Amino acid sequence: MSHAPRSGLAAVSSALLAMSRHLEVRDVLKTIVASARELLDAQYAALGVPDDHGGFAQFVVDGVSEEQWKAIGPLPRQHGILAAMLREARAERLADVRQDPRFEGWPAAHPDLADFLGLPIRDGDDVIGALFLANKKCPRNPGGCGFTEEDEELLGILAQHAAIALTNARLYERSRELTIAEERSRLAHELHDAVSQKLFSLRLTAQAAAALVDRDPARAKDELQQVTALAAEAADELRAAVVELRPAALDDDGLVATLRTQTQVLDRAHTARVTFESHGVRALPAAQEEALLRVAQEALHNALRHSGADHVDVTLDRLGGGAVLRVSDDGSGFDPRSVRRAGRHLGLVSMRDRASGVGGSLTVESMPGKGTTIEMEVPGG
């Protein structure tokens, strides 16, 4: 058994430390891929998390530009060498992947891969990912020198720890989701109990005032004053509940981080690719941040549940002192002129109400078969 040189062990140690620093699944995946490529001096690295439908729920690459990645097109299916790694759960080290009988080609824009090293990422008996590298860099031999047994050994160490880091990140996200759900359930019960009691008292007092208005106007006046007081108390209860129900993550993390986390969760949960980018956005008034988040959630729900989209892109950019949110998908689209039907089906009325309620505006661009873009602008606070 060969042993990594001291510099190699130091690189492994650095890679493991980097993975352990992240709690979000997408960040962990990116760190694993970048660490593997740097550790083994490869030109390309990728990590695919399989779904249950013959494709990948997530697929992260390193060494490919954003323009190249967009040109390549949809995520790969579980076929060829990738399928073999996932199915047989063993390493694949090839001098030239193109010469392997299982090779099935790749899209025209895909980079040309030759030497190949791939390993499954396993959690017990389950394969939770496939990590692979291609085109080992060799300064003395531009034609390539291929991956070695030592490279495979190093990648094996990385894959074992990647499984731990990925599992921990998933548990963290699940725990956070459950905590939020439990807190909302508790608040819902408290809201129901407190406001129901106030409204019940309000109703009885109003009925008493109505019964007394003819025969005892003075007492009726007292009862009406009590109605006013009870109504004010009910309004205070509602106002306090609404403040508590404001998404906790907004207070803790801010709008940009909250949107990033939610899109990452949706990207993992759906077959469609969900991305998020933000540029130069500053903190906004609380009401505006909540409205932007709610509109983004509604638009994402529509795109993922109803449009059949393969890609959904969310962007949040600075606009003067305010911000502009865009949620674009490549789904089935609809005719915005059919306002009554589309508005009811897609929640456009509530989204417009949220936007106007914070001094903003909402526009919808869509066409049957051409996808949909929902844009919300808010002014500076």
C-alpha cells in the first residue's frame, strides 16, 4: 500500500477541515469538488447526488466556467461510467474514458475528458453520491499522465469524509426545517386560542349592546365602549402574532442568506435546477424583506409545482436604494391576459398585494411554451 507524501497529507487535512466548516448542503458539495480537484491536480471535478428517477438531484462541477456549464445543457442522466459507479459502488480508474465500452458520449459543448478517476460516496450500504475527476495535469507531459493508485487512495479518504460532511449537512438542514415547522405550529395554536377568546367576548358584548340600545341606552353605551376595548385588544394580539410569525431566518440571517438557503433546499428536493444569485443588496426595511421573501416563495412554488420547468433562476439585485427580485423559469408559461384564471391559479393577486403593500410593484412576463418571469421592485427605505 502506497503512502501519501507529507504535502499530500497536509492537503487532505486542509480539505477535510474545509468540508467540516460548512453546514449547508450546496456549500459542502462545492467544497468537496473543489478540494478533490486541487488535491489531485485535476483539470475537472464533479459530484453528482442521484435522485430516484435515473437522473441527479444535484450536480456540482469545478473547472468548468458558468458559460460552458450553461452551454452543456441539462444535467446528465445516470448512464455509462456514472451509472456503473452508482450501481456497483466501486472505484473506476481509466486511462481514457472515451475508450471504455460503457462510454456513451457527451453533449457538444462538454469539455473533452480523457483520463478518469471516479468513486462512489457511501453512507453505509447506500450510495449518496458519485465523485469523479478527469484530465490530471502533468506539466512535463501535456498529453496527460493519468491518475495513480495513490490518487485513488487519497480520493477514497476524501470520499469517506465527504459522506460524513454531506450527511451532517443534510441532518442540519432537516433539523432547521423541523424547528421552524414546530415553532410555527406552536404560534398557530397560541394565535388561535388568544384571538378566538377575544373575538368570542367581542361578539357577546356586541350582542348585549344591541339588546340594551332601546331600553337602557346608557348601559348600551358602556357595552359599546367595551366592544371598542376588546377590538383593540384583538388587534394587538394579531399584530404581536404577525411579528412573531415573521420568518425567523430573516431576523437571524437576512434576506439574501434566507433566499439562498431556501433555493438550495428546493434545488435538492426537486428535479428542476434551482439557482440563486444576488448582487449589492443592502438590508431593507423588515416589511419589504418579508414581502420579497413571500413573493419569491410563491413564485418558486408555481414554477416547481405547475410549470414543469427544468430550470428556475432567482436573482436579487440592488436597485438604487431598493431592490429588484426576479424569478424566471423555462416552464410551460401562460397567457397573462387571462388575468382572472391565471391570477387565481398562480396567486398573482396576493403577490401584487404584497408588493403594493410595501410601496413596490410586480410585473409578470409569460407566454405559453416560453416560460415565466415574475419581477418585484421595492424602493429604498
